[in-house]
Amino acid sequence: KARAKSESPPSCEVEERDDNRGSSSIIQADSSIQIKSIVRAHEKPEVLHFEAKPHCSKGGQIKQKHIPSEEVDGIPPFNGCGPDWVEKVIKYLLPLESLREWDYREVTKKLFQEGATKCCDQHDLEYNTCSMSQKEADLNAKACWKKTRGGDAFAEAGYQVVKNIGLSAKQEAVGRYCECGMPEETAPAPTPGPTQQTQAKKVCVSNEGDFEMQFRLKSGKKKTGKKDVEKGGKRCVAVKNLDINEGELFDVKVWVTGGSPVGHMKVAKMMVYKESAQNFKSTCTGTQQLWSCS
């Protein structure tokens, strides 16, 4: 009996060691994932310079933690053109020894009309956007300011101010609105083929948002004229006006007018021209700062 107890089948020992070795590998892999998660949880998003987009330096993926228009930690998402900013612009345009204590937002409205304040608000929202660099936001603001009462001079002065002092503001905004997370493994998207859903002979766009807008169809260098769509309105355009052949691709491009920064054109849909297809209908909603089309 004693000998029977001491003698164990060799295969059992090998099998037991293999199980332990496998468990150890699983534990080590799981621990590695946990460690990487902890490291990235403490990783802070960075903005290194004027042209750099927010990024995570330790291999994490930059993510939008809060939507740009959301109040975070009691701080409003935008504050118009701000007292410090207005003072610097005025000093740039009209060098003065001293300035009175003004209500700067009201002064901005009076000097440059409401449009300037809307441009500044949009500029703040773009600083809160994790996929945009300071340069992109500043250039959009400059283009927007050119359309205000202040014109080119005001736009250039405003741009020079935000370009020179805006980096810290962009970094602070990214710290509030962005975070670093684990990279998402995504497979390459398949090349879309023409389906019934992406075919159209006419495109109709409805405006259910709080803004004025325009749209056009575009295929390569060919494009239709701009179509204005008022609040609550709808406009249609036949694809044959593009002068393209059936089966060719075209884009439906939309943008908000009356103060929206230049460059905020969106492709609502990429489609295929086919005369036997149904009409394509797109509806745009939202505000002048935050809008979308479906």
C-alpha cells in the first residue's frame, strides 16, 4: 500500500505541470492587460505645439470624454470673446496706455456685432474638440471674423492674439474634455459597393435645425449650384444636373451659413447616380454650433 501511494503515473505529473504552465500564461497575459489599462488610465492627453493635435504619448488612444458643448467642472464650454482676449485685440488695433473696466462681451457686440461673439463661441468649442489642433480652430475663427463688421483687420488681429496665447487655453480644454484609453482594434472597412440605398436620381435636403444652410452635389470637378435651405424648408436637385453618367459616384455636401466658420462643410452622403432609383432624402438638425445631417 505504501509503495502504491508513492508511485504515481508519470503522465499525471506532466499533465499537472502543463496545466500550471497554461494558467501562469493566462495570468501573466491578464496582468499585462491590466497594467496597460492602469497606465493608460493615468495617462494625460497632451498638446505639444500650435499645429499638433491632442494625442496620448504612451500608446493610448485619444478620446472625447465630454461633448464639446457640455459644461465641465462648473466651467461653461464657451464664453464669447472673453475679457482678456478683447483687451489684447483692441490693444493690437489701437495701442492705448490704459483701458476702462468694460463689460467686454457687450463691447464686442457693439464693435463687431453679434457675429464676432458667435465666432469666439465656436472657437472655444473647437478647442474642446479632441480631434482638432489649435491651428485648425484658430484659422476657422479667423475666417469667421472676416465676415463680421471688423473685417480683415479685426480678423487678423484676433488670429494673431489666439495664435500667440492660445496654446495654454487649448491644453486646458483638452485636459477637461479629452482622455486616453485603450486602442480599439478595428478591421479595415470594406470598400463600399453601389447598393440600392446609395443610389439616387434626385437629392432632397430638409432643414429642421436652428440655422440657415446650403447644399450642393459634387462629383470630381463637376458640381451643381448652391441651394439655399431656410429654417423649416426643403430643397431638391436632380443628379442629372451634375452632367455625369449613370453609375458614377457623387457627394452631397452641406454647410451652415450666416456665421458658421469656413471649412465646416460636411459630406452628408456619398452616392451613385441612377435614374431608375428613388429620391434620396436628408434631414439636418441641431444648432449653428453643433449640427448634423442624416
